Amino acid sequence: MRIAGVAVLISIVSLIATMVSAEPSHGAAHTKQQLQPTITVQKATALLDSWRGQTAVLNQAKEKLDAELLDHPDSAWAYREYARYFIMSGATNSGNVLPEYLAHADSSLQKALRLQPNFSEAYVLGGHLYRLMGRPADAKAALKKAEALGTNDPWLQNNWAAILADEGNFKEAAKRYNRVLNGSDRNAKAVASAREGVIHCYLSTGQIDQADRAYRSAIAHEPRTAWAHGNYAAFLLCTRDDYDSSILQSRKALSLMNYGQARAVLAAALYRKWAAQIESGQSAAAATTYAEGESMDPSHPVAALASMCGEGSALSAVLRATQASAR
């Protein structure tokens, strides 16, 4: 993921102008709502579902949504998918979404609901959007509305689970995530999100072995997704203190996509291995390992480990090594 650049912001300004000019009048044509997405929207949805941080995927989805709104300016489905597009476009490396993109997403979602007031899938997305905006009451209200209207959208369960986890109710959150994992709808993005969510629940309740199995399951289902390997690498280092396996998973993640979090995990894991080599007297090997870690993150071994893992056995080992090596 990335912080959007100036070019994307300019594109969004142009897009908003297009959406406003394309807003249908409240005449007879406005009442003919599309209850199902067209093929063009379905293709845009599939692209957004496949997004794992690639700018090209977002650009392709935007092209299809632009084309849909030119042909069908009253497409509630297109506006809903545009809301998803904005959320993804504004995502940052920290996992947050820039406020201006959330505002654009909200505007687009409201257009969808004005066109189709009983659009349950739009309310499901609202549950996610308003949680991101820090509006939990509105998020709950949207999800309750979706339930009342009726929907099989697996994101209903995921979005409820995320809110429950925010409230510390990890048991009920895990139940919701497992409904998606055990359900008949195999939407790959929804299933991957449910796996990430249930891992968070396991870690929050100290169920380390269950979390480990869930990480490996995520990799088995999406072996070419960099984030699956990178997230497991962080777990292996910070929770298992298994730096060798963390290095392997970090390298795999970077071979699939060169992104900041994977580089940070690899640097921290290399510094942890350096500490073990210092402790066992492998001075030459330790120097080589340190040099590679420094090339990834030149700050300091302690800073790298503290930033990645916080307190724990990995950080303690690196502190001892820095004292022993006078670094």
C-alpha cells in the first residue's frame, strides 16, 4: 500500500467533477434503478477484490467505473464500487486511510443510497467506511440496516467482527470471522480478511498456536500474496523469536513485492540473528549479518527491533548484543 501522490489527487478532483455533472435528475429515468451490477461493474469489482497494493489494478478499476457512469449515470453499483476505490486509493503503509479519501468514499456511497435507498450491500460497505472514519455508532447502524434488508455479503460478518474486536469482544468477533471462513461464499478478499481478523483475535487472547496455523493457512491459500508472507514473518520474529524463519518469509514477501513493512521486518530479523551470532561468538558471520541489516535499516538494531516488536525476548537479545559489541 502507499500514500497517494499528486497525480492521483488531481485525478480525484477531476472524477468528483465528473460525478457531480453526471448526477441524474429526479425525473422518471431516476426511478429505474439497477438492482444488479452490469458486466462492466462486475469486472471493476473483481479488480478491486484482487487489489493487494498495486496502483495499476486501481487504475484499471477506475477506468471501468468511469465507463460505466458514462453509460449509466444512475448506477448505484458503480458509485458503491467507487467508494471502495477511494478507500483503497487512500490507504497508507500504516494501515490507515487518508481522511480526504474517506470523505470522497462517503460522498460516493451516499450517491449510491440516494439512487437505491434499499441497497443492502451499500450499507454493508458503510459499516466498514464509518468504522474507518471513527464513527462506530454509524457503522453499527449501517450494518443493522443491511441485516434488516437482507444480504448474503460475507463482508457483513467481517465488518461486524472488526467492530466487536475494537470493543475487545474477541470471542464473538472470532465467531463472525469463522462464519466467513466456513461459509459457502468463497470471495477471496473477504476470506483473506477473515483470516487476518481471526489471527488478530487469536493473538489478542494468547492463542499463539492457533494464530500460527492461521498464518500458514493464509499462505497456503494465497502463496503469491506478499502480505501473507510478510505478516507471518513479523509474527515469527516478534512472537516466536524465530529469526531464521522470519528472514525466509521476509525474503519471500520481498520477492513478490518490494514494500516497506517487509523490508523493516527483514532488517529487524537480521539484527536479531546478528545478536545470536554475537552471543555464540561467530564474529565474522555476525559482521556480515549486521551489514545486511544496516543496508535495510541504518537506524540502530535496538530501534529496529523496538519499532517492529516492542518489548520481548527479541529486543532483550539485541540489547545484550549491543552492549557486548559496544555498538
